[in-house]
Amino acid sequence: MKCSICNYQNLCNFLTLGHQPPSNSFLRFEGLNKPETYYPLDVYYCENCGLVQLGYEVKPEILFRNYVYSTQTNKSLIKNFAELVDKIVARFKLAGKDLAVDIGSNDGTLLKGYLKYNIRILGIEPSNVAEIAIKNSVPTMKEFFNRDTPMKIVKKYGKAKVVTATNVFAHVKDIMSSVEGVKKLLSDDGIFICESHHILSLVTGMQWDSIYHEHLRYYSLKPLIYLFKLFNMDIFDAEKITTHGGSIRIYVCKKNMYPNSDNIAKILKEEESYGLYNKETFHEFAQKVKAHKIKIQEMLIGIKKEGKKIAGIGAPAKGNTLLNYCNITPDIMEYLVERSNLKIGLYTPGMHISIVDEKQLFDEQPDYALLLSWNIAEELIPKIKKLGYKGKIIVPVPWPHIVD
Ligand SMILES: [Zn+2]
């Protein structure tokens, strides 16, 4: 294999999370009796450009076949999007005639933020979630974005002043085609804003559960700069934001269109001083991941030995990496509770833990609940307590700990 950004061939495989089913392939009851396909989940580091990436790419049509993630269910994301849109409109002086395009627009939550400004909007979303957006009056093209997509858009809507892609650049199979597409879609003074989980947070926060087949790449700023340079584009600003446990937001323009912010050098320096440009850092991280797994297993088995009940809170895709890698079966964790109607009634891929309505947590009061949606812990824990859950909550990262 070779690096998906710089084509370097001698990549370093520092972490192996075994074979796992795709994290969003939740099963219906009938599916429990059928074969399930597992794919390798191995992670590589490129010493040439600094990119961290998966070794095996599952076909997008398999990954996104039964995609059930909907932004509408995540309050902190909704807030992040609303703030981002307000900031974009103010900083880049967007006006009514301007077009804003969101790639991987999901249910249209981000784009809805532009409506109060009367800015023209368009979403690009390949999964079935596009239908929710269309129902919510967000114009959406139901397809994958690539170098050919802008032709269809520009003909009908003109070029875009702003293109956003939040948590999408990790997912796209052909990153070169996507960046080429973004460049074609942007007006000369257009801005591309892209948010991705920051590998610095992933490594420092032990967020290895964020590694799953949909996330092909894990970015630091350095390889992103490398990537856009290939297309004669500049990252002129960057900032660290809190979404998904710590993400990096970059602002990209066509060459020399906007002045460079000091934030770029600051973030590069921080990445370098943590050792993100050194493969030894990733070998050490992999050792910690193995120790983390054993700690989680010991903790849960210890609780079971006392005859206590354990449930799980949330059924995010990343929860399945944790459940599968740590081999947490239904005899350890009886069920997961969820608010999303899209997931209630389904079973987790691999471990086949049933997903039930959140109210079961309050009705049954299991002794412990493992918080799989730890990225929204601040919002979720007080809410669950307020709603009446009296048991103990286990937060798995950065190291498993109990919140009373
Ligand atoms: Zn590379």
C-alpha cells in the first residue's frame, strides 16, 4: 500500500485492532442469524508527510449502505455548526447571492444555519440521510462528491463562495479527487472550511475507539498542508475545536488569496513538540492502547463477578470499535440505551448487543453504565442523572474511570 496523500510506500503499521465489521453496520433481528463480514482494522503512519491512515479500505457502498448517523441527535454538534455558520458569514461577508455548499451534509443541520441570512445553500450527501434533509427543505444532491460533481453544481447554481466539509475528509476514498472537486467548485475568492478529528487529541486522549473503517485518515495539520499544496491551495488559518473529542478546523483558499494566520505555525509547533512527526510516538501509543483494552476488560469483568448489571449509554459508531476490540459480549453488557429512533431496536455489529430506548436505563437502573458517547459526556452525564439514573457511570477515556 502507499500513502493516500504523498504516495510514499514504506508505511509503518503501528496498530492492529483486529478484524472488525463496519462500525455503522447495525443489524436487524433477522440479521443475527446471518453471516457477518469482518475487515482488517490496521493503522499506518507515513514518515514522509505525517499522515495516519488505515491499511484496508472497505468499499464505500458497503460502508454507507445502512448509514444511520443523523446530526439532529447530537446537540453539541448542532451548536458547533450554528456558531461556525455565524462566524463564516461575518468573517467572509457572505451576502444573499452567495452560494454555500456543504459536502457530506448529512441531515442538513449545518446548512440550515444559513437560512436566516438568506444565503443560497446546497448539500451533497450520498447516504439515505439525504432524504431527511430534503424533507427539511434543504436542497440536497444525493451522491458522493468527487472531481466531477462541480460540473453539475456550477451549471445550475454557479460557483461557491464557501464550501464546508465537517468530519468528511476522513471518510472519502479518493482524497485527490475530492480536493480537485473543491477547487473547481470554489469561486476565485472562495473559502473551503474543513473539520476533522485531530490526531493530537486521538493520541493524547486515548481516543482509539474513533478508529473505524469509515475513517480512512487521521489528520494533523502537516499532511493537510502537504495535500493542499499539491493543488496550489493554501491553508491560511486553522483552529483547534472541541467537537468529536478534539478536532482541527482549517481554512483553505486558492493560492495567495488570503493572508496567513499565526495559528498555523503555532499548531505545527504543538504537533511537533508532542512527537506527531515521529513514528516512535505511534508505537508508544499502540502499547498504551493494548493496556487500555486490558484495563477496560478487567474493570467490567470485576463488576460482573460481583453479580452486578452493566448497560451502555449511546450506540455511536466508535462504540463498536471499543466493544469489538475489547470483546464486550452481551453476557457482560446486557443492552445499550439510545435516543435515536434510527438505532433503537437494532443490534451492534460484531457483539450483537441490543439497542433499546433510553428509558430502560431509568426503569431498570442497572448498577453500572459504560458511556460509549464519551465525546458528549459534559452534556450527557448531568442530563442522565437529572432524568433519574442512580447507578455509576463508567467513562472509558482517557483512562477508564467511574463517575458517581
Ligand atoms: Zn504520506
